[in-house]
Amino acid sequence: MRCGRCNSEMDAEEAREHNGLMLCEDCCLDLLNPVKTCDPWAVHLAKGDKGRGGVKLTPLQQQLYDLILEQGDMSFPEAARKLGLNEEDLRREFATLRHMELLRAHKPAGEVLITKF
């Protein structure tokens, strides 16, 4: 059986139905829990942790942060390619860095770019 979203192979007992599609568990979770980069409560909590010195980045978050610091602004697809991720996974890591006010996105000429906060 194949996922109706990512087309990956899955066992029938692992399939989840969502809006008439049979999905793998990862795709189902992504649809039910979308990434939210503009979340005031998450920003508030992250700022509190940052002020107490409690901010710990995952290795992937650190790689994304370092990539932008070293190479400057870049698009989500380009950053995903350089880090060997799909764009959805990159956006999930970016959201955490956005909440910590370490990275942000801007749209200078019609293209959304990741930049330093």
C-alpha cells in the first residue's frame, strides 16, 4: 500500500485515513499538526528559556542556524537541499529557530528567504 500524500510504501495496518486519503503516520501527523512559525505563545516561552540560558539547539537546528550565518540569506528549498532535508522538515526546524528569535523569513523581491533575526 502507498501513502496518498508522499507515495511511500507502508503496511496496511499502519495506514491512517484523513479526508478520504490513506496516509502514512508521518503525513497524517503533519496534516493534523501543521508548522506554526507565527505563534506568540511559543515565542514568549522561547524568550523566557533564552533569558535563563536554557536554549539548547538540536544538531539539525544548529546546522541550519550556522548555514544562514555563514552563507547569508537563502530560500527554503536551497537550505533544505544543502542540509539534505525535505522542505517540510526544514520548515519544522526553522519554526523553532523563529520562536527563539534566532532566524526569521523575509520577502525582499517576491521570494521568501531565511535570514538572521
